[in-house]
Amino acid sequence: MTGPSADGLRDRTVIVTGGARGLGAAAARAAAAAGARVLLTDLREKEGRAVARELGGRARFVRHDVTSEDDWRAVADLASRTYGGVDGLVNNAGISGGSHALEEQTAEAFRRVVDIDLTGVFLGLRTVIPVMRAHGGGSVVNVSSAAGLMGLARTAGYGAAKWGVRGLTKIAAVELAADRIRVNSVHPGMIHTPMTAHLGIPDGEGGYPAAPLGRVGTPEEIARAVVFLLSDASSYVTGAELAVDGGWTTGPVLTTPFKEDRRCPST
């Protein structure tokens, strides 16, 4: 995917949650490179401020708990006062909650993942929609996961939340189309980020044979998809789910060469 032109988001204001590292930081960098003013938010102040400094005058960092309605209102108010409105929202903040069998995951841990990964997206939509509507419309990109497209073992809280993000995206897309607000979801597969570093999956071709492309992805590959959906290059796209996963959710990879079954008659 080559994505939109380098100035595809010129003079637009984009909020990126979870922007201190990983996919969020890559999305913030890509949006700024495409011309946007970026309000990046996170609970990790040191890392978030470092990304904002790197982007210079195109970015500003705000400490932000996505489960807090007050924090969401503060972010939306700041964007309105400083930049005059909001053109794009990237709901990226999230946690994995670790790997646990369904019967081993506590209700408390399940609720925490859902609160951050799903309720945080809901609060973002509900808070930013009026600001975006008053500004004449815009684009929302909700970062779901390949786990929101299939049943992935040992991800009860995370998978349920990401499926919820997928469904909420479609509901919002239908409700907001008349307001010129597009809402789409991105579904990353296995990507090299701080969240996946502990898995020790090697870089390069052949490092991840579960995906047809045979490797893990990079945050920059997800960021290009996010910028595409934020920009006018995707002006007729809403309610879509874009898998950026190396084909992981497309189907199983054959582990042995296919041989013709001669018992099957030709047609």
C-alpha cells in the first residue's frame, strides 16, 4: 500500500490515543508526515513527550486515561481551543491483558481489558463526535486486531474487546454517515511492538510462518493504513474492516506441498 500523498492530511487536526510508543507513535509520525497537526495522548508521559518533541511544531502531548470521561472532554476541548476542531481520531490505546485460558482469566482482569480496549473507544467516539460534526465531518480509525476477526485462543478479554470495537465501528459508521463522519477499523496481525516483544518472534522472511506472507509486520505498515483511512484517499470507505496482517486471518497456511487426490474425478 503506497497510501495517500505526503500532504494528504495538510492542515487537519488528528487525535491519536496510545501515541507514546508502538502503533500509536507510528501513526502519529505518519499523520504528521502527511501534514496533520497531531494531538497525541497516553498515560506514559515521558515517552509521549519525547515523540511530540521529535515531531516539533506538528505535535502536542496530553496525558490521557481513555477510560476517563473527564479526560476525554479535556482532550476534545483542548483540540477545539488550540486548533479549532478535530478532523481525525485514531482510537489506538489498548492493552493485551496477557495470555490466559478462559477459565483462568479473572473477572477483574477481563473487565480491565474491556474497559480500556472497548469502553475507551466508545468514550472517544461519544466525546469527539460533536466536535467533529461541528467542524464539518471527519474520519475515525478504530484500531482493533486480527483477534477481532477470528477466535484466538487465550485472549478472552482482548479478543472480546476487539470484536466489540469491530461491531461498534459499524454501528458508528451507519449512524454518522449523514454527518460526513467516516468510521473504519484496522485489524493488525502480528506486529513488532513493545506489546509483542516478549514473544521473541524474529524479524524477516520466514520469521512468522503462521501468516501467508511469512513474517511479522512493522508499526509503519499499520500507520500507512491508518493515514489512508484518515485521508481523502479513502473518501468512499466507511464501516470497513481493513486487515493488515500478512494474510493471517485469510486462511490456514499449507505446511506440506499440495498433492492432487487422484480419487477425485476431473470435471
